[in-house]
Amino acid sequence: MIFNPMKLFYFALFCGIALPTSAQSQDVDDALRKTLLLHKELVSIPNLPEDEASMLKNINWVADYYQKLDFKTTLLPSSTLPLLLAEKVFNPKFKTVLFYFHIDGQPANKANWDQENPFTPVLKKQDSAGNWQNLDWHALDSKIDDEWRIFARAAADDKAPIIMFLAALEQLDAQNKKPNFNIKVIFDPEEEYGSSALLSTLPINKERYASDYFIVMDGPAHDSNKPTVTFGCRGIVTCSITTYGASLPQHSGHYGNYVPNPIFSLAKLLSTMKDDKGYVLIKDYYKGINLSPEITDILKSIPYDSVALNSQLGIFTSEKIGNNYQEALQYPSLNIRQIGTSWSGENLKTVVPEFAKADLDVRLVSETEAQIQLEKIRTHIVKQGYYVIDHDPTAEERATHPKIAKFIANEGINAFRTDLDSPFGKTISNSLSKAFKEEPIKIRMMGGTVPIVPVINALNIPTLIIPMVNMDNNQHSPNENIRIGNMRQGIQICLALLQTNL
């Protein structure tokens, strides 16, 4: 019989047997080192959906590892890239949990990164001045520092959770242990682009995804880096408002003081939508939202330092929607994300623009549906005296109406939210409490949006988000990174989840 020190460590870990400190520390680092090198390997494969060959490499890489663990893997055809589904029945009598990861990443502008190639992972540590310095990967051969980070596109979002979960499955397998439920895993190839591939498979494969519970493994944990359970996420819908001046841009010398400037019209219109404290003035914008004292207490209990957060953001004060950051997320937002005019060239021109356009996004909560919220905005524009249309105005419309606005609305994605006191939420929270000897942070609503809400609604099963990466991971931005301590803890979170009795 061949002695395997890693199996001894896993056996001790699961049975609660104390190992000598030095041996335990070495074995933990050995296991983590293997996981980090696995993460390096996966992150080194570019994962932009427009590069089909690279995406298939990512998909096949993940499929190979799941096959080694005796999972059944299937490539499901979609409208674009194939979707990977991994399944394993451990006991026909068990409940089934569906897990979700996305395997694609955001584009990366190399010029804005502090390394040569965003898809070549770099191990770094922070010096006393706060600068990130490169480390040789052989640094992992010694004691691994939780504060080191791996920098690369998709290092955190979402390849770190993929590797954490895989490492946990491997550790269970090494001990001949089984999860306490059957598992299905979806790997979405186009989450960063709206999950069109996954959504296109719903009509045909809804039964393949059928499960008792759903866990989404995406997003950042609370900034304390404590284990976090998120019970919902905001939805999103977008729209644009265009106001008009003359039918063509006009010389500001010849026609200034004569031709109305549509930018001023647009600015005045937008200013009627929010007050100085950030409160949306559109009628019934917050209708139906009532935070009970119990919910308010839970939101207040989440660690939050307004002074530190405002300093980090570089703002003097926050808007006053809700009494704290978490309360602010319980209400729909109204954001102007871009303003433009008929001239978009590099150099300024002395013209009165033909039109001015504002692009808006609305973050939705469970009490607000996308199309209803958009209709409230449209009605508000009409109340300001505008003739509202969905096309550029004709000559006749220009001659007939003093104030014209084009309003273009998109479909959007609604929010979802599981009750904080739901049995599934309590069970998962209790499992994490037992594993970490303290209550996890409970987030009622995540500020961001996952595009798979239609899948959640279609499956109609209790759903939670378990975010595990560091909040300051620069998600979608240059120098995306994953903190080593979050990788270490994430594996423990996954182990706790897999051993939950459902």
C-alpha cells in the first residue's frame, strides 16, 4: 500500500483529528499550491466568446477534470457556443443541487494592465508603499501568504470559483467521501455578453436543469472577506432619451441665441427626475417597497463604515436613498451612464448640436418590473410637456410640437430575491456557521445583475448566490485579481456546501 500524505491530511480534516502544527501547515499549503497551479493553467487560456477555439479549449479543460471525477459531461448546443453540463448522481434518494458558473470573461485592453499579457497570470505581493511586485511562481513552494494575489483577466470572475469548487470535489473524492446531494453544474460560455447561449437552451433543456435547489457561484463576497450568502440580485433595464434642436447642426456664431440647444433641454428634463439627495422624483418610482423593522435590522447589522467607503470612493457624501449602503440597494436606481450629441469627433466644433442623447440604466428590485418602471419614466417625460416618440421626428412633427423627445426602451432583466428566512437559506447559512464558527454575512440584494434571472424564474426553485472572491478584485477592469486568502477560504466554503444535509 502506498502512503499518501495528502489523504492523511484530508482524513484528519474531515474527522476533526488534530495534526502536528508544522505538518498541518505544510499539507494545507501543498493542497493549496496544487489548486493555485490548476487555477494558473485554466486562467492562461483566453476566454473571450468571439474566439470560439479558445472557448472550446476552456470548456474541454473543465470537462476533462469533471470526467476524472466520474461526472457525466454533455455539450448542449445553443444559439452560439455550446453549453457544458456536468452531472453526477451520488444517491437516487438525495436532493439535487444545480450549480452555476460562467466560463467566459470580459475583453482586456493590454495597454491599461500592469503586465504584458492580461491572459498570462502573474503572482504578486504588495510592498510597504502599496505597489504590487511580481513574484516568481516558485514562491508557492514555501509558505503561501494569504495576501498574495494572482493578476489576470478572469482570475476572479469567474475562474477562481470554478477552481475552488473543483478542488473541493477532488478533496472529497480523495477521502472516498460523497456530497450529501446529487450535483448538476452549468458552465455558461457567454455570461459577460448576456447569457444568450444559456437562455437559448431553456426551451429544449429545461428538464435537464431541473433540480431542487440552485446555487450561483459568482460575484464578490462582502468586503470583510467573511463567508457571504446573497439572497438576490438587482435586475437591469436600459433606455435612452433624445431631445432635438434644428434638423442639422448649426454654426454657433450665426445661430447662437436663435436655434434652441437640445443639450439645455435635455439637462432641464433630466434635472426633474432626481433631487439633490438622489431621490427619484418620478411618480410611484419606489411604489411597493416597504422595509420591515426586521429587514431593516438585518441590513443594519451588515458591517459598514460610511467614512471609509466614501473615502475609498472619493466622494464627500452619499446619496440619501436608505440609511446605509445595504438599504440603498433595496430600491430601484436611476443612472445616467452617458450623454452625447450629434458631434462625436475628436476635436470640438463651434456648433449648436442637432440633438442631445442620454443613455440611462435602471437597477431593479423584486418589487419593480422592467417594463412598468420604464413606463413610469416615459410618463414623466410626457408630463414635462414633451411629445414622446420612438423615432427621429419628421419635418411635420418638428413644425407641430415645441418639445420633442425620442424614448427608446429595452427589454431588461428583472431582479430575483429569495426570502432571508427561507428554509434553504437557513440551511446553507447554518452549514457555513458550523464550518467557520461564526454567522456568514447575509446580503439581501446584491447590487449587480446576473443575466440568468430568466433561468432562475423558469426553474422556479430556491436560489442563492454564494460569492467567494475579494470585493476589490477589479472585476471587468484592468488588473483583475484574486486574493490567495479568498481561494483558500473558498475551498472551505465549497466543502461546507457539499457536506450540507438538504
